[in-house]
Amino acid sequence: MSGTGSGFDALTGAGTGAPEGPSPAPPAGIATLGPLSPSATRIVLIRHGEAVCNVSGVCGGPIGCLGLTDRGRAQVFVLVDRLSETGELAGADALYASILPRAVETAELLAPALRATVDAVPMVAIQECGFCELHCGEADGLDWTDFSARFGNPDWDTDPGRLIAPGGESWTGFVNRLPADLARFKLLGIDYDQVPFEPQAAVSLAMPGKVTAALSTEMSLGDVRYTTNGKPVTATSPVYGAPLTLPLNTMLKTQAFFNGAALGGEKTYALTQVNAETRTSFQLTQCTNSIVLALEDDYPVDGKRPVVLQDVMHPCWQWKGVDMSRGVTVAAHIANYPFNFQLAADLSKVVFDAPKTPEGELEVRLDSCTGPVALSLPIGKAANNPGLSLLSGQLPAMPGTHDVCFSFAQKTPKPEWALDDVRLSAR
């Protein structure tokens, strides 16, 4: 669902007028994002209620999916009651669902709660197969025991190209249909996050006067192409295959392509010494992989906002193999994010080290993320800064290379602190 109406204003803090009907305030415990740009569109994702195929253990494609269980409908009605009471999504501009019965039924039950006024006609969900999960082909309608007996158990970690069943999709096929579907959605006015398609460059100092640039994308979809002569990247530019060793201060441009069409935007990297000494959250290694999300900051209101990659259950990042022989100066940009995750009982699993100062600290450890703290950087005045803040300190010299781990000590998850980027420079 997407929308910019008064109910969305109430949820996000945008606008100044109170919507008609129920209280514009979200229920207690629902964090708000602050004022938005007038042109901003909010996308709200709602999972379908409990489905018959989920309970009966059936592969739920268009044949096997029989819609919601009674419990699933009750789950949706709980949300309908909340949305009707708060009006937080009143006046949504559009309602989208996949063609699967469990999603369509959920959307139909929700639609009355999205009306701008109580006497308005509920909107009809726009059904798009592009929103469907992986197509299961001949496995559709089989229980999982019969599925395993007939088709085995695919291991997409080792063989992502294997079909789930004849006439169905592989994991690779599922991912490969994204570009065409995303292009169609964009024509419908549904934009998408381009960051997962954009190449990220991990730059490191090599021999004197040289740097090494390793390119990767979060989606691992299509080819990564690049130029080093300042010209735009095209579908005929060289294909990246292995880390590039280039002269210091080279201007590297890179973009992902799939079947000749560009994915995401072109990225430009100045291969300077500063950039070689800097890693973003996307280039660092996540310490854990519970719920890893790319999160957009809520500041500034207008203009480009930072996007960080972090595990919301345990924000922690590693920079592996750092040369510590001369000691290291640490310069980290941090940001705080609204904690908008409805985790129910799992909220108790979001834990941090106990802080030593009221605002908390960025903690730096060596080799182990659970070992002693080698450097503690107090958040201090950064707690009052809605944008990026810089923390800095020094790690002493020691022999060899070491993994450097970054995490936060804070009292509660709200707000959740994140590491935007960090520079490690030899002293």
C-alpha cells in the first residue's frame, strides 16, 4: 500500500491538519518518523494472515493456496480494528496484492480500513503476479512430504539455479524476474530501493601509489561493469571479474546491468587514500545475520539521507585484517534511527552492553566481538544531533593484522544507533 493522505500524515508527522474521523495519533508504542518531504510516498508492507496452505503443509501456489484460515481472518480483523480506530492509513492512494488467494483475501478485508472517510467506497486491490513469491510449478498443491519424494529438496545455497519443480522457478529465476517486474511497477508509480542493485566498492591500499578496488552488489544480480577514464558506464563497458589494482586517485565508475538494461544508478568512487582507509556499513561484515536491513535515516527532511546496513537485533560490524603495526586512528560516523520494529516477545532479544555514560558508547574490540573493549567512544552530544556525528579515538600499535569489531553500548533499543562509515588510518 502507498499513500500521502491525511492518515499517512498522522503516522509520519507530515502535514499540519488533523484528519477527519478517529484520533490522528498512532497507538502508544508506535514510533513516528518525523516530518517528510511533501513529495514523499510511504510504502507500508503488510503480511497476509495465517493461510490454509501454511497450516496444512502444502505448497501454496495458485492451486494449493485456499486463502486464509479462520485464525488468519481474525488476525487481519485485529489490524482492521486498529487502522479503523487510529486512521493511520486512512486515504491511502493504492492497495496492491499478489494474485495468490491468501494475499487477495487479506487485502479485501483490509480495504475498508483504508478509506479516507467512513462513507467512501473501499478501494479494490490491484493484483500483480510480480508480487508473488517463487513460482512452484508442478509442486503446486503437493504436501511437503510428496514434494520431497517427487522432487527432492533443493539446496539453493549451493545450487541456486535448480528448479523447485518442473514448470517452477529456481532461486536464480526468482531473482532474475525482478528487473522486469520492477520496471513495470515504476510505470505504475511504485518506486523501489536501488541501493541493493548498486555496486559497492571496498577500496584498500596496495603497493605504493596503488589501490585495490573490490566490487560487489547486495543482490548479486546481472553483471557489474566499470570505467576508469571518467566516461559513463554503459552495457558495453568492461565486466568486473576480479579485484582491480589501479593508480591512486583514479575515478572509478561502476553500474550493474541485466540483459543490457541498467539496474540501479551509476556509482562513482574516487580512489583516494581517504576512501581506501574508509568502509561503509555495506562494506563491513555483519557480526550476526538475524534481521539484516538497509535502513534509511529520517534526517534530513529534504535531500539525500544516509542508508546503513545493520542487523536490527544486534547492530555490530567487523573490519577484517587490519594492519595494526603502527597503531590506528579511528574516525566513525554514527547515526540514530527510530526503532519501528514490532518484534513482540523478540524485543527482549535485542540486547546491548551496559553503557558507562548516560548516552552510551561506540565500543571497539579486537579479534572477538565479545572480548574486552579496546576503545570506548562516548556518544555524548551526538545524542542531540539528528544527522551524522563523528566520533574518533586511537588504537595502540601491536604486531600483525587484527579484525576490528564495532558495536554500541546503550540502555534501550530506542533510538537504535548505527555505524554509517568508519575510517582506520595508520598513525
